Amino acid sequence: MVDKFKNKLQCTCNDVVAFEIIDDIECDWGNHVVIQCPNCEELFSIDNQCPAFQNISKLVNSNTGLYSKDEIENYVSNSHHN
């Protein structure tokens, strides 16, 4: 999954950037793989939805084909709840 983020993508700040990949960040519910925009510094959880980070669906809307339908369903179904 991390390979998807090695290419430049459009961030929610509207810049096309190479995201920094951070392999292990802890939240109240466990650990995540996240990406960070070098421009706006926003963090996005890429393994599952977590209220501590931005939702990857915001990037999927701007980057067609980033996640398949099955990957999106898996991302949401494994989400943390507040």
C-alpha cells in the first residue's frame, strides 16, 4: 500500500507533492502508517480511518485510482470510532 504514495499526488491544499511516509504513529486506539504533506503538514492515515488524522478519502477524491473500491471499503470497515 505504501508504494501508492511514492509518486507525487494532489494534496487537499491543492499542491502536487511527494508525501512523506511515516511508518508508525500511535493514536489512542493503536498504531498507523500515515503520510504527511510537506507543504501544509497535514497527516493522513492510510491504513484505516482514525479521528486523530485526516481521512484518506479526501485524497482519493482528488487522485482518481489511488484506492480501489475494495480498498476504500476495507479502509472504512477497519476504522476507529470516537
